[in-house]
Amino acid sequence: MVAVYSVLALTAVGLVSTTSASASCDSGALNTTVGTYTTDLKDIRRDIWISGRQVSERIVRPEASPRAD
């Protein structure tokens, strides 16, 4: 249950287009111009490409604080 979105930006001609690579049940995926974000309920993994090499980075979400009802 992971959602993956990729964004392709074509800035050479001033045209920006976004494309969805794949998606499944989870919501909360982030669309950005830096690469691919893979998210689930606990963490986000960001895959970016620098000089033709893939660099992965894991971003841990802070735990949600309890809500006062």
C-alpha cells in the first residue's frame, strides 16, 4: 500500500508537464519537481537523480501529537 508519483518537468521549452507513474491505496503522496516520493504511514523515501545517478533519502515523519477532543 504505497503510492508513488513522479513528476517530469520540461523546462527547456518552458513547458511543464506532470505524469503519474503509479498509484495504489495510500493517500498523502507528495508531487514535487525533484524526483519521486514514496510514502506510507510512517516514512517518506525520496529518490532523486543527480548527474545521472540515483540518490535515495529517507525522511522520517515526526509522530503526530495527541489531539484534545
